[in-house]
Amino acid sequence: MFEQAKDKVDEAIGAGQEQFGKATRSPEHEVKGKVRQQLARGSYAVDDFVDTVKQQTKSAPLASLVVAAGIGFVLAKVIGRK
């Protein structure tokens, strides 16, 4: 939960930095603000995905185990090829 709040704050700071760059006609600040916003959004999406996986694992542990085993098997086959 704390990570999501931090990501939202970073996104707001990025928006402010972007607006500052536009106001001062500083492309560097504008780009840094846009990048910071996108990184915060990406981090928020990853955190949301991790939370979803945790909840699904708790609600259906056997299905999660089967999926993890299948992914491991496929990765072993792909990585094991030479």
C-alpha cells in the first residue's frame, strides 16, 4: 500500500516537473518530468500486478502451483536448448 502511495506522489512530482519545464521553456525538465511520470505509472502497474498474483495465489494455491510448474517447464525447455 505504501508503494502505491509513493508511486502516486512520484507521478504528481513528475507532472509538476513537466509543467515547470514547459513554463521555463526547459526541454530537459519537461522530459525528466515525463519520464518520472511514466516510471511511476509503470511501477504502479507492477505493484498492482504483484498484488493480484498474491491474491490469486491465496485463493487458489493448487492452480497457482500448476501454473508455476508449467512456466518452469517451458522456461527449462527454452533455456536448455543449445
